[in-house]
Amino acid sequence: MITPVDQEIVDAGGLVNGRPDPGETIDLITTLRNFGTPAVNVQVTLETTDPYITIIDGITDLGDIASGEAVDNTADPFSFEVAAHAPTGRIVELFLRATFAGGETHSALVLCIGRFDYLVWDPTSDQSSGPVIAATLDRWHYSGTFRKTLPLNELDDYATLWVSCGMYAENVVLQSGDPEGPAIVTYMANGGHVYLEGGDVWAYDPQTGGFDFRPHFGINATVDGTGDLSQVLGVLGEFSEGLDFFYPGENSWVDHLEPTGHGFTLLRNSSPTYYCGIASDAGSYRTVGTSFEFGGLQDDAE
């Protein structure tokens, strides 16, 4: 059985980011391993039915491959073109057909055009919100993944980052000396958009050694809060206008928020009235920060 075990995208004529972006011509190098008996005169064909991908050179000859041997097609890479109007975040399936004396095997490769739409990171112990965010984005047909550990060197592969720090006592404090905070800020500086939620992440945590995200999100936290969040409402005149959610979720030490700098009010508690969601548009990146969990919202219609 001839099976792909690694792949490399070569986009020297485009954005040179190791991703197939719209309008680029890509060289694809694959490493294949023979998990069966020796294969003679191996030829591999690349195919796809995706309407945004045009195969330019889809055939490579690999010669004889011994049992257990791994070979690649660096000397004769596959080549394909990504349509200029291809949507970013689209998942593309490519098919490899390896033929050799006496048989053939079929495999599939999955690529993403441009960046994936989202990465959801929830390091909390109860996982009460992150999986809900990921499932919701997936249900809306966005491409991405859920992680319990933040892949620090892969953030630029995603257009948006969704972070759940949780609610006390199941929350996670991102300490000022931890690598995650600076990595997220660098991601934002590179044009990444971030949603960050947590009951203590805005008011309490920065006063006790936690990383201070507030200036990057246009947020000033005024009160550490209590457990009085009951109904989350949109703000008149903003894109959240008309939103109306009950909040039966985790409800401890809900920070009270105010906008500062490039921030603007987005969501508020009904009674007592205070802001629990602030959005910002810094020009090169956009953010939303909340002091509750997305997973705790319940639509008013339910």
C-alpha cells in the first residue's frame, strides 16, 4: 500500500506562507511510504473535483519503492492553480492514485484555501463554552478546529481566534509571564481577529498577576462584579442591536466593562444594568471581549 505521510506547499510566486491562497499557482510535494510489498514502476496521479482547483501537472513517476521505503516527488512536484475568486477557508479534497505493477492504491489529501476560518481554544477544566462555540461555527459551515492547548506557532493559519478563560471557579488565569498572552497580541498585530471571554479576565486577573488584555481590546473593567447576570441584551445603534438572550450559565464574579480607546459597547446585562461585552475596531484587527460564557447563553425564543 502506497500512502502519503507528509506534504509540502510551495507557493514561491504568491504570498509565500505555505498555504494555497486564491489566485496562486502551487507546487505540491508529497512524501509517500510503501507499507506493503515492493512496488515496481510507481506512478502517482493527483486529481480533484473541486471547482476552484485546476490541476496543471498531476502526474509524477517515483520508480520502484521498496517495502517500508518513503519517497517524495521533489524532483517532479505536482502543480495546481487556485481560482482567484476561491473563498478563503474553503476545505479542498485532493485525491492521489498510485499505480504500480500488479495493483493500485487510493488516498486523499485535505487542504484549506487561505486561512482556516477559526481556532477555538478552551483550556478550562469543565469545557463548558469552547466546544459550544466550535460546534456553532461548524454548524454555520465555517472551517476550523477546537484545541485545549494553544498551538503558538500555528495561529497565523486561522483568520479568527476564539478564547474561553471560563468563569470562577472553573476559570483559567493566563499569567503575565505565560507565552499565550503575548502570542495572542502578536497574532492581533498580524491582522488576526479575537473573541475573548471570561468572568475574571478583565478586572480581577490583571490585578493579581494575570496578563492584561484590556488595552488591546479597548476595554476598561470598572467592577469585579458578582453573580447577577440574568439577561444579555444588544446595544442600540450597534451591530448587536436586537439581540436578547437569557443567561442560565455559570455566573460568578462577572466583570463590569466599559469601552476605552477604540472600544465600543456591544452587550449589557438587563438588571442591574452594566456592560458585559465590548467590541473594538483597531483598523488592522477587530475584537470582542465578554465577561460571560457564550456557552451559557440561551436564545429568548427557546
